[in-house]
Amino acid sequence: MRSFNQAYIDGAFVQVQGNETLSIINPASEQVIGQVTLANRADTVLAIEAATRAQPTLASTRKAERIDMLLALQQAVLSNSDRLRDAAIEEYGGVLARTQWVSQYAAQCFKNTAHVLDGYEWVRTIGEASVIMEPVGVAALIAPWNSVAGTVCSKLACAIAAGCASVIKPSELSPIQTHVLATALHEAGLPDGVFNILLGRGHDVGDELTTHPGVTKISFTGSTSTGKQIARASIETMKRVSLSLGGKSATLLLDDVDLATAVPLAMSAAFMNNGQACVAGSRLLVPRARLGEVISAVRRHVDTMRIGDPSDPQTAIGPAVSQAHYERVQTYIRRGLEQGATLIAGGTGRPQGLEKGYYVRPTVFADVTDRMDIANEEIFGPVLSIMTYDSLEQAIAMANRSDYGLQAYVFSSDPDMARRVALRLEAGTVLINRHTSELMAPFGGRKQSGLGREFGVFGLEAFLEAKTVVAD
Ligand code: NAD
């Protein structure tokens, strides 16, 4: 049984002052595999003070020094990527291919950001003014449980490139991944206090970060409801806030779509990360004339999906992260049935042969209308809603009829038509005939999916303030 009771503050691993403990449960086996003691407000204040001490020195480093730091972090994370992958499999049931990709992506973030920094102009001339980009100050980086290494590393890379010291708070559901990541980042040998890491509850550690006057910037990834709480709490001290939030992304199959290629990609978009992805394409919009074909192709695809042990390379879908989350997804499946959707695959309960583990049956509903909860709410599990349209105009209106606007997918044999549709969709990112994004391009949501953009130069500028100097 492993026990985690340390935070990483001022370049050292220190015992936390908090005393709340949580059991760590492997979601595939339901076994208790460890225990974590959470940090509290006093630990958070120490971490903020360490970052505050490191801030002036970091802010005065030259571009080349920050690039060296980023490349050292890249190497440190890369050399621990197998440990990060294994921790993600064990702790939240992420499947092998996905966790492998995320742990390598976590290292790549530092290299990508070093490249952006290398080409970045800190001073530009606008009319008679010099406009100088300056680090915004100490940043709080708050991450969810469903992509710990990727989220933390992409935020940390931009913070360091900008010259911002940080306090990192991953989810309290991720102590093993946090421990592996913290030891990896420590190996990079950055100056003390440049980044600090602690685990704790939102209502104390998170709240301290969002209200403490020493924190100038919040970069948050998580649910829309938490994002709103953070935005409200942090306005009193006028923090700069970036929010990457939830989604209910639409996948549009246009009427000329080649189903043999589109359906597997659309299903991956829907069920990636066991359905626990902010960008999951959880609404599939289908032309009425092709509904029968789509349903057959979707059923065939679901039949081929292996559900089970996330460390098995053949597994497509692992367990939900926790018992509570399993129950939440079950509630949505029951609601889909009660509200009149037609079940075409999956359903309530565990998949056959899996008595242990928080496994959800990959579930697909047809005849979903926009009055049903499964059409509107983020379920965060392997549940796909098929909705039918009669015209392209109606399809675009249906895709946009959502409180969220994170990502959308368009599949068509006509690239020009797909592009015209993409330009009319209210989403931060639109992917055409693919389900993977461009990681140097801006990522973020419209409407209730967030505020601001991450990644690449947009991610860097989220940690900068412009200063205008005009002289005679
Ligand atoms: P969550 O909002 O419950 O928690 C996210 C983080 O916020 C955790 O570290 C949590 O401890 C912290 N937190 C909670 N209350 C807080 C408060 N009052 N102040 C400060 N911090 C607080 O989200 P989750 O369940 O961990 O993650 C799933 C959600 O994250 C989904 O909605 C998903 O769509 C979203 N998500 C979005 C993206 C994106 O890039 N848009 C990526 C991954 C996940």
C-alpha cells in the first residue's frame, strides 16, 4: 500500500500540514491501492510565497535561459514517460494507447513551447509606441483528473516561457500521477520555487489560490461549474483568468460521407479516454436518408470494441474513474431510456463478464431530440447520442444549439463543403475528416466551454501583459 503525504514546495518535497486523507482506488479492480494526505490552506500559502520569491528572478531571465529550462523539463518528462503512462493506467483506468500518447505529449509540450518562445518578439512597435510583453506574475495552474500530465505540462511550459512562477494543483483524484510527475519535473533542476505542486480540495487549496492576492493569474482546466466559481472568486483581486471547460461536441456526418472511414473516427471521437474527454464528440448528427446505414455501421463498430483491462493493448474502453462517476453515467443512460431515446447499443449495468471495476457499457442512443438531457448535458462517459437532420441548415443549427462550444467534427467527401460548414460552427476547434488536432494551434472553447485559448503562441500570451511606452 503506497502512501503520499508530501507537497513539492520551494524545490523540495515536504510533508503537508493538512490532515484529510483519501483512499486511492484502482478503478479497474476496485482495490484500495494507497492513501493520500491532502494539503491545506497553510500549505498553499507556503507554495504561493515560494513562487512569489522565485518570480522576480524568473521574470528577469533571458529567452535562451528559459529555452534551456523548457528543454531540461522535456528531457526529464520524456525519461519518465513510461512511469507516467503506468500511473495513469492504474489510477484512472486510461487505456494504454491513450496514456502512452498523453505521457509523450506531456514532454513534447515543453519542446513545442521552446520553439514558440524562440520565435517570439517581446517588443513590437505600434504607431509611436513600443509595446513590451511582460510576465503577468505568479500563476495558479489547476488541472482535472482526466489528463493530468498533459494539462499540467502544457500550462507549465507556457508559464515558464512567459517568465511566470507557478503553483500547480492537480485533481485530488490523481495522487499517483502527481507524484510521478513532480519527481520527474524536479529532475530538471530548475531554480527553487519556479514551480510548486500540491494536491488538495477545491474548497480550501483551490479557494486559497483563487483568492490570495499574491496570485495574479489562474489557468484552469475542469468543469464549467468549477470554472464559474473560480472566475467569481478571483475577480476581487482582479486575477487574469483562463478557463478550459466542458463540452458537448457535435460530429456532423454530411450526406456524401464515406461511412467506412468516418464511422470509426467518429466513434473514437465519442469514446476517447473512456468517454471522459472534454472534446468527446458525444452528439452524432446524421442525415435522415442515411440513418439506417449509420446505425448498422455504429452497431458493428461497438461490437468490435474490447472493454476491460486498460493495460491490455487490445482494450478500447477502460473503466470510469470512480464509483461515483460510474453511477453518474448510469443515471444518464437511464434518463435516455426514460425520456424516449432508442437504445441501439449498450445500456445500463456492467459489460458482460466484468463483475469488478467501474466499467460502463459503450452505449449509443438513436432518435435523440434536443429536449433530452443526453443531447444537452456533458455525460463524460461512453454514451453517444445520434440525432437526425433533414437539411444542412438544420444540421448546422442543431450543432450550434448547445450551451457549449469546445470542438466539432465534420465528415464529408467534399472538402470545400466541409470547410464551409466548419466556418459556421460555434466551436473553438473544428476537425474535418479527422479526430486529432494541431497542438501548436489555439485550443479553447466558446460559450460555456471557456474563456481564452491555450497552446502555442496563444497559450504563451495568456501569461503575458502588454505594456505600452510612448516617448517624445
Ligand atoms: P472539476 O471542475 O471537478 O475539478 C477540476 C479541478 O478544479 C480539480 O483540481 C479540483 O480540485 C479543482 N477545484 C474544484 N473546486 C475548486 C474551487 N472552488 N476552486 C479552485 N479549484 C477547484 O473537474 P474534473 O471532474 O476534475 O474534470 C472533468 C471536467 O473537466 C469535465 O467537465 C471536462 O470537460 C473538463 N475538462 C476540460 C478540458 C478542456 O481543455 N476544455 C480538458 C479536460 C477536462
